[in-house]
Amino acid sequence: MKPVRIIIRSIRDSFKNIIRNFSLSLAAILCATITLMLVSVSMIFGANVNQITEKVESELNIVVYMTKVTCKKDNSSCNVEEEEEKIRTNFESELEKLDLIDSYTLKTKEEWKEEMSKYNNSYKEMFEYLGEDNPLVDSYTIKVKDAKSLTDVAKFINSINGVHQTKYGEGMVEGIISAFDIIKIVSFGIVVALVLVTAFLISNTIKLTIFSRRSEIEIMRLVGASNASIKMPFLFEGFLLGFLGSIIPIFVTIYGYIVLYFKLDGKIVSEMVGLINPFNFIFAVSACLLIIGTVVGMFGSIRAVRKYLKI
Amino acid sequence: MKFIEYKNVSKTYSNGITALADINLVIEKGEFVFITGQTASGKSTLIKMLYREEKPTRGTVIVGGLNVSKLRNGRVYKLRRKLGVVFQDFKLLPRLTVYENVAFALEYMGMKSSDIRTKVYKALEQVGLKDKARSFPRELSGGEQQRVSIARAIVNEPKILICDEPTGDLDPDTSKEIMKVLESINKDMDTTIVMATHDKEIVNRMKKRVITIDNNTIVSDVEKGSYKVHETR
């Protein structure tokens, strides 16, 4: 019962203290509010960029064109279809061996022929003229699991028997991926830096409030309050300041992001570049803000109190 | 019973200044003792060792059987709950009422509110300030403020009341009042009182045990003594 009483009194004291030193408390809360707002923006921006980059990366394909199989007229044992079948089977079995590949789709030369005929009349005429012969080749569209492996996978595929050409936007792809990496690192770095700034600001402000109460702390010591019971009200005060500082950012984040999402209809420019769905994401961000605010507030207090507690 | 004992106590600061040199002193339970001497004679330092605001560089200080000089820092607060200390500058919290000031220590011990009420009013009655419970320190005279400090010091019924120049900021008449209060506490509550002072009038009038410190050592220890001034300066 005794420790419970002490805790309840500490919480009550911390409320009193915040109100009594209201202008200082307000300064700390405002600092936390501004910084947590920036943290929120960074988190949302970073998370969305992350989602977009992942989506784009997953869309990066390797297109593989197989070699044209021809048979000499006088070679009766050579069958084009059979040869092509062999090449395809071999190719697919090689692909299956490779763990890095997510999926692959075959588009036969017949499918190409049909598609091109539909697409353009002059192609249609040309194919009609050629009759049985199909000058086109089979192709595979390959999706990899990790966009970073594109170059290596393409190299490997190129070495497989029957492959004529692999295309994956080389040069450009690597550029896109490294750009995305930089964006991810930078936004994470910004978030970390901002959290540290918030910690510093809250800690500093609480140092000021404690400094203005040093005579009170001295009396507490002389009168026989244990170190723990002296620290406790300040701990709660830091917790409260961080908590109060996170309220406005949380509301603005929830309201603002939902409005933004519905205004943009869930996408930027096109379907491919989609924003993260608000529900659950927004609450996760809010929870993060709350935790950052309160934890940072408490650490700020403890550090400041330690400086003034002698013995 | 050897209630308070200083055994070969010395205090030297790191800058070489000696505050106390080889003090040996015994105070029995229930005594009323004056520690006198010029400013910077070491009397405050001597007193501070009782509640561990200072630690001796050599020797031991024993209070109620407990070796306070060897006490771990984390345990000092427990010692202070069993003592009462009164200061020259009162050390009251200006934003709290008289009642709240006196209740302050008890709140931090986690005592029940009803128990706190009983003890606080008992202490206020002992110092004659029951009707000022709701006042703030700034509304009180110097003498009344010091009485509030005394009430706070005795609220948990300590065995020892330590006073560090309690009448230093008060005029002679008010000082007399305060001494009356202290004397009644000594008699009614059987509290041992150790008081550091350089107030000649009070010491000479009260005829209690007087321990004089000069040049960092005890130069005289007299029952029913009077204020001694040494010519060695």
C-alpha cells in the first residue's frame, strides 16, 4: 500500500508541478510538438517511399529472347518444334534451379504473332504472306525476388543454352535502385536526427524546470526523502510533457493523412505509385509518436534530475 | 547511554583546510547541548556529521548505536527520517501552506493521510501554530516561520533534534520564544537537542551544557555553562 501511495502522490505532484511552472512546461510541450510533427512527416514520407520503391523494384523484369531454331532442309531428323521444346525445357529447368527467381512467364512465338497481328495490320499482312513460317522467337518474362540481383541473374541467364538476348534496362535499373537506397537511408537518418533533437530539447527544458526547483529538492533531501521518491515526480513530469507534446501531432497525422489519401484517391500519378492505406498504418505511426514522446520525455527528466541529486 | 558519540573525528578538505581536529564527544539521551564557537570554528561541520551532510575524514560518528560515518549514501535518507533538523534560514517551501510544509516529509514516506493529519496537528500544537495551518510562509513572521520549521522537524517524533543557528535570523525577543519552544520539546518529548549557535545571550541565559569549539577542537565542555570567548585570536 505504501509504495502505491507514494506513486499516486508523485503523479499528483507532477501534474501540480507542470501547472505551477506552466510557461516552462508549455515551452517543452511545444518543442516536443513541433519535433514530433516533423518526425511524423518523415515517418509517413519514408514509409510511403519505401512502399513505392518496393513496388517499382518488383516490377523490374528481365525479358529473355530465345535463339531462332532453324533446320537445314535436307536434315530430316531435325524438327523445329522439337528443338524449340528441348530448349524451353532445358531453360526452364535451369531457371528452377535458381533460387533468386520469383516467377517466369513464357510467351510463345505464336502468341507474339497473334498479338502483333492484332496490333498492326501491316504485321498481319506480313504474317499471312509468310504462311507457316514464323520468324519470331519465344520469350520469357522473368521476375526476380530481389531487384539487386538483376544484373547477376541476367548474366547467368545469358549463359544458358538457347538464350539469344536478355534485356532488363541495364544501366537505368541500377541507377533507380541506388537512388531508392539513398532515399531510404536519408529519410531514416532524418527521423533519427529529429528524435535526438527532441530528446535534447525536452531534456534541456526539464533541466530548467528542475533548476528552478532546486531549493525544493534540497529540502526533500534534508527531510529524508529517498532518491527514488525525489526522482519520481520529475519522471512522471517528463512522461507527461512528452505525452502532451505528442497529442497534436497524432491528431494532425491521423486527420491529415486520411484527408490526403482520399484527396489523391490513394495514388500518386498512377495506380503503380500507391500510398499506404491509412488504417492501421496511421495508428502504428501514432503509437510510435506516443512512445517516442513519452520515452524521450522520461529520459530527459532522469538525466536532468541526476545532475542535481547529490549523495 | 551513549546516544551520540564522536570518536577521534577529524575533517580535512581536499584543499588542505582543516575543519575539525580529533574531536571526542559523548552526548547522552535527553540532553540539551549547545555547540558554540566563532564562525568557521567548525561547529556547523560537527553538527552536519550527525545527519550525514558531512563525512569525517577520520574517526567515527555514532548516533543511536548506528555508525553514521560509515553509512552507505543510498541509506542516508533513512537516517534523516529519524532526525529533525532546523536551519537558520528556515528552508520552508513558499508555495506550500504551513500544513503542507510540515506534512512534506511524511508524504514522501508514504504515510496514510489520516496518520499524517494527526501527526501534523500534534506538531503544530507543540509549537503553538495550530490556527495557522492554512497560511503561507510569506504571511508569517520570522519567528512563526521558524516554528513551522521546528514543527516539520519534530513531526515524526525524532529522538534527536539538530539545530544549526536557528535564531541567527531572528531578533532577541523572537529568539527567546524559539528557545522556549525548544526547551518544551526537550522536556515534553524527551528529545535530545544539539544546537549550534553563536548567540551569547541565549547560551548564557539557559544554563545548559555548553561545548565550545575553537581552532577546530573542543576547548571546553561545561554543564550549565556559559558562552566562552577565547583570547587566542
